[in-house]
Amino acid sequence: MLSAKKELMYTAGPTEIPPRVLRALSSKIINPDLDERFFELYDSLCNKIRKVAGTRSSLFVMAGEGMVALDSAVANLVSRNNQVLVISSGVFGDGFADMVKNYGGKPNVVKAGYDDVVSPNGIERALERNPKIKVATFVHCETPSGTIAPLEEVGKVCNDHDIILIADTVSTLGGLRINKNKNNVDVCLGASQKCFSAPPGLAIISVSDRAWEKVEGRKAKVESFYLDLIQWKKMWLGERIFPYTQSVSDMFALDMALDMILEEGLESAYDRHTRVAEYIRRSCEQIGLELYPKRLDICSNTVTALKLPRGINDQKLRERMQRKHGVTIAGSWGKLSGKVIRLGHMGYNAHQARAHRVIEALSESMKAL
């Protein structure tokens, strides 16, 4: 039986959804293929995301969870036997290597431990060793391990070597400064259910002119209809027809979520994420929990990963927090499963009152166990 308290989902996506966004989600739908009002909504939504991402590049919002954006980026920019630099220090970095293989590419993986990030110097050395590399994949925030990698420095290294950079900013877009153009990101990837605090179901992909040149210069067709960005460019940008039916209600919700962020102001939103993250880390230290990342400077301001003390069972801890306090937190993935718990202080959850409630629930449950 769950707690009588109102439930709080404090995971690293999906997040809690603001009431305004839920109301927008329930709006009467309109036909996305025929109604000019939807075309105008879509244009406006893309422009709002451009403001958040710091770009003027072409941008699409696609039906599907954020992984659709990652898969689409690799499908369009990687051809068979292409050498691709995969910058990996976690679960999603490793996942990029699998996607590259799926499309016949050859991943050249430069790795760091899950509790660390790959250094820009390490990336530079990897590029110098293999001049055939023309594309790199990069994860800004590894949510399973709570790390944040240096986007600005990685972007500079890739730009200096004329490398097209695909950046997974799914867990940072809207919560941390991205500045896609300034930081030399060619393909910027996002999703609705993280820092935007909208329902899961929409993927975001922004493509630079340089990336378009590579996509359009392919000798072989993209090995997917659904993920083919050339179809998007031809049909939506060229003919103002969507390649497939859009998720209208999810678009309404994301549009409202973007309005809330822009009303608050981007700098204010970023500062709020910083303050709450610092509070979470300080409070966790006070109750005897150790951060999983090996250094404070690589701890993300959108998610905190914590080592479980010896003798504390991950599942029992999370079950008690949910049953007694109505608070849901996350475990982790892969080799971190059962060893790490995670608090998702992103978007609507990056507020002091929610963070305080989570810390109280975590503290009580730790003592009880």
C-alpha cells in the first residue's frame, strides 16, 4: 500500500509534470496533417527549443522517446565501414558504440570509468591516431552514473579536427547551458521527459549545415524510413508536409513546458538547478552517503548518483521510500545495478521543497534499514 501522501516521482526522467503542462496535454486535438494551426504550433515550438539550445540550425521534434533522436543521428551520419569516435564513460556512451555497429560503422571507443569522464586530451589523442574519423558521438550527462562531461572543451577539440559532433544532451537541455552553436555541436539531441518536464514521447534533433552536407552526401540510402532526416528536410522544410502523423497532445504539452521555462528565464532556470543540486549533494553527505562520481566538478546538476552503503539493499530502500513516504527514486543500470541510487533533480523537480522532501524520506529510510 502506498503512502497517503501525494506521490513524488524524483527520478532522472520521466519527471513530475507541472499542472499547466498536464492541462495542455488534455487539450482538444487538431489534425496535424491538415490544420494550419498545428503547423504554426510546430514552428513556434521548434523556435522555443532553438532558444534553449542556443542555435539557429534546422530542428525537428519527432514522435518517439529520446532514444529515437540518438538512433536517427547515427542512422543518418554513419554509413557502412565509417570510422566513428565514440566518447564513452557510461551506459549511454557505450550504447552509441552499439548503434554505430548496427549501421555498419566501426566504433573507435575512447573510454573512462563510469565514475569519471573522458578528458579532452584523450579525445585529441584518439583523433590524431585515426585521421579517417569524421564523426564523433558524445554524452553530456550520463544519468546512470550522475556525471557531466565538458561540452565546451569536447566541442572545441572536435571542431579543431573538423569532426562532426553528435551530442546527447537529453538530460541537460533546459537545465544546463548548452549553446549548441558556440560549443561546436553539429547534431544536438534532446527529449521531452527530462529537464523540460513534459510527458515522455517526443525526441528533439537539431542539425547543422555541416552535418547536412554529410547526410546529403551519403552514397547509400539511410537504412530507415522513420529515422531518415532527408525525408524530414524534403517533406517538412521543403513541402510543409510531415513524413508521418505527429503526436499532437504531446506537442501541446511540450509547448507549454517550454513557455514555463522561457517565462522563468533561462539563466534563472540554470541557477535553480545549480542551487538544488548543491543542496542535494550537501544533504546527502550529511546523512552519510557518498557521491558516485570521483570528483565534485563532474557531478551533474540534473541528477545525483550515490553509492549505496554496505548492508543497505537497493530495492528495499526504494520500496520503503515509496511505500512510507510516497517518494520514488531510481536505482541504476548495468554494472551499477544494486550499487547506486539516483535522485533526479531536473526540470519541475529542481525546486527546494521537493528536494527537501526527498532528503527527509531518504534519511528516514536509511536509518530504518
